[in-house]
Amino acid sequence: MSNKKISGDLFKKMVTNGAIHLKNNHKEVDHLNVFPVPDGDTGTNMQMTMMAGIKEVKTVNSDSIVDISKILSRGLLMGARGNSGVILSQFFRGVYAEISKINNGSVNIKEFIQALVGGYQMAYRAVMDPVEGTILTVVRESAERVLKEQKNLNTIEDVLKVYLEQAKETLIKTPELLPVLKEAGVVDSGGAGFVKIIEGMLMALEGHILNEVEQIQQEQQQHNEYVGAHNLGEIEIKYGYCTEFIVQLYDWKSFDINSVREPLEQMGDSLVVVTDDDLLKVHVHTDQPGVALTLAQKFGELKTIKVENMRSQHSNITGQEHHHHSHEKTTETKEAKKEPSKYGMIAVAQGKGIKTALKELGVDVVIDGGQTMNPPTEDFVKAIQSIHAENIIILPNNSNVILTAEQAAKITEGVNIAVLKTKTPAQGYSALIQFDPTLELDENIETMQEVIENMKSGEITYAVRDTEMNGIQVKTGDFIGISKSKLLVSTPNRLEAIKELLTQLIDEDSEIVTIFYGLDVSTEEIEEVEAFVSTLNGDCEVEAIPGEQDIYSYILSVE
């Protein structure tokens, strides 16, 4: 097959195939994690980001590549998880930015190459200090190569073949560019995930349309994960219909989002209202879905509508997503009338004890996630919109969640949002202790930032493969101690591992050690750990909190 142009329909087939190819192979991308920890999640993050975009694309009835790439870009933006997901969403946003300049339903070879260039440029812009040897290098060098060879490329297939060939070459040399990859003996996982997407896109061009494999097993697993939901008994669902719709606005330049938000606040809860140029996207739980739709029609044409009865869904539990919706922190209608509070706080955490500890320090919404499961942009957008405050501080508590939080902050208007670059829940906890509601936002951020920079933090987890890092031999199953992205200890004995990590982090100036201990740590063990701290520094206080997190036996900070 040889195509000279890409129509909307063909583009839809290509990206869907790319997403499925990644999804079918995402486990091998996960295994390319630099650290031998159990939560290599790049492949998972990227495929969930892609599938969120594809889900939106499926609803589009247009054959214009402009419409398809626009909806794809928006779906990816809201669904982006982890740093690799955010970079991927920005790549496709750049692709759309170039395609949108064309008044045609399809793109030719030259325009497609320009879109690939726009994708790499936008991806670079998304990251404060771009690191070479990552997915960024892969998207850049591939685009540069097709640009250089443009005159020899006579079909879209030619373009993608050369692009893919370069992507693979660049991927192979990522370890030469990024020493940490070389040491771990892996290529860059984000780049590898991107190659899978391009391979799938090329397959679609060649007529090889893929199906999702392991779907059945995954669904089985998902059902099992949600079994615990039965134990909650009947939850009283306040508003019966989960209503979602997208409106194409008549006059988007002068549209005031409050003209929709305010009436909807009176009618329901779990409200999310976002605009993107001429599109308005609404999600609300209400008993009057019809009224909500009629209101929306005043401002534009309804593009997509989805109304689900949550009460009947709840009784049949398979609607996990909405089941999960119904426990979300909802803003009561009466609250909307009140003056906004000065501060709101959002944090990300896993482990019941860690979440409780953060809430006790004044966090309004704790988003579930962090290690092993990075939350999507949309979770932050919803959390931001559920808080009625002038200033919001977000604590991502994980280095792989910072970009997503920043992306959500960028696309939400009307509120001052600061993302504090906390990399562990222990850092977030210590920073919150310094928070003073009487101070202004920038003063608080400065103090909290200072705390984070001056503290030491560490975690104990277990290794999932043999490797050597930082001169330390690691065996599968060993307990490993990590601090600020450096592997400091690896030993078969957990108590020995935590003692060694504490020995390296505590000195004579240390005053407080905060330890969140995991589900697998016994009371006897934590007492032994506390006693050990006082042998290192007799004046050092220990705050031991049952974090109840899994995978990470200990998460700690030393100040």
C-alpha cells in the first residue's frame, strides 16, 4: 500500500494501532526500569495515557485529521500519567499544533513531516531541563532524520519507515548518552515505549490491524482488585446520573465558564468543567441530566453525550470507575456559596496510614497513587476543582508525578497553584509541618522548598533483578536502600538494610527522623529500628508512623 496523504480515518487507525501495539507489549517496557525496583511503570503509564486518548478518538465521527488529532491531543493531555505519559501527550499536542494550521481534512508528506517536527519541539518545551538519552532524543533525532531525507520520501510509508529506523538507532544509543542507563544495562524505557507506538502506526499503514491481547486476563485481574468494594455495603449515592458531555461553543472567545459552572454547582457534585479553545468538557453527578444538557445547548452544539445511572451501576459493581467516583471528595452545594478559603492542599500517596497522616496535617484531597501507579492529569484537575480556595499547593510526593501535577496546574485557570517538588511522602510530610496558613503563598513555598532541599530522604524496597549500581552488587530479592535516586545498600536482610541506610543518612546534626513503616513491618522490628537510631545519635527524635504502604517497607526523612 502506498499513501500520499493521511486522512482523519487513516490517522485514527494508525494511532489506535500504535496504542494497541504498546499496550500488548507494555510489560517489556516496564522491565527497562533503571532501578531494579518492583514498580517499573513507564510502559504502563504510556499505554494508559495512549488508551485514554484512543477512547476519546473513538467517539469522533469526523474524517478530518485536524479534528482527530485535536481530540487525541486533548484525551492524552487529561489521561497523561507519569513523566513519560506527559511527554507523550505533549508530543501529540505538537503534532496537532502543526496539523491545525492546515485547512484540509488530510495531510501530505511534507505536512506530516512538519507535524513530527512540531511533536518533538513541543515535547522538549514540556520539560524544564531536557535530558538527552531519553524519549526526547528519540523523537528529536527521528524527526530530524525524516526532515533531512524529505526529498527521497515519496509515500507516508517511506516517512514512517525512516522515522522508525532512526528511532530504533537512537534508542540503542541512549545508554551512551545517559550513563545511568549504561550502568543499569538498559535502553531508555520511554524511548522504547515510543518505538512500540510508531511500529504499530506503521503496521496500520501496511494493513496489519492489531487486536488487544491479554484483555481477558487483565479484566479478570481488575475484577479481583475491586473485590474489596463489596465489603463497603450499600453506599448512598447522592446524585444518580454520571453525566459527561462535550460542547462545541458558538462564541468561545467570549464564553464565560462560570455561566455553566455556577448553575451546575446547584444541580450536583463531582463537577469538572474544562475548556480548550472552542470545546467545553463537562463531567457532573446530578439527578437532572436533561437540565444540564439543555443548559449546555445555550452555548453551543453537543458533540458527545454520556449519561450513566450510577445507582444501577453500583449494584452491579463492574462499573469500577464510577463506583470509585462515588467516594470522591465532593464539594457540597452550600459550600460553593462560601468565600473561598485562603489555602487548599492536594497530595499524592498510597498506604492508608500515610494518607491519614497527610490529612491530619491539613491536606484537603489525597489522590491515590505515587509509586506503582502514577495518577493522570485529570485526577489533579478534578481535585483542584473540588477545592474552593484562592491558593492551592500540590505535593506530588514522587519524582514521576511532578510533571503531571504541573501540567494540571497549567491547564486550570482562576486559581494560584504551586507545585512543590516533593519526591517522597516523607518529604511531603515534613514540608507540611512547616506550612503556615497566615503567610502568603510565595513565603510558604520558599520555606517548604527549603525544608525539602535540606532534608535527606530514603526508602527500602526489594530488588526485582540482579544488577550492579553505584558499585553495589544487587541480587534479585535483596532489600535495597535508595536515597535521592542513588542506590546505597543491598542485602538479603531487611533489618540490616534499614540500619545501613539510617547509618548513611544520620549524622551529628540530625534532629528528627520521620519513618513511615510498611504493611510488612512488625511492631518489634520498628522498635528495634527506633532503638538503633538512638545509638547513631542520642538527641535525634524518631517519629514512627504506620504508613500501611506495600512494596516500600520503609519511607523516611531525616532533618
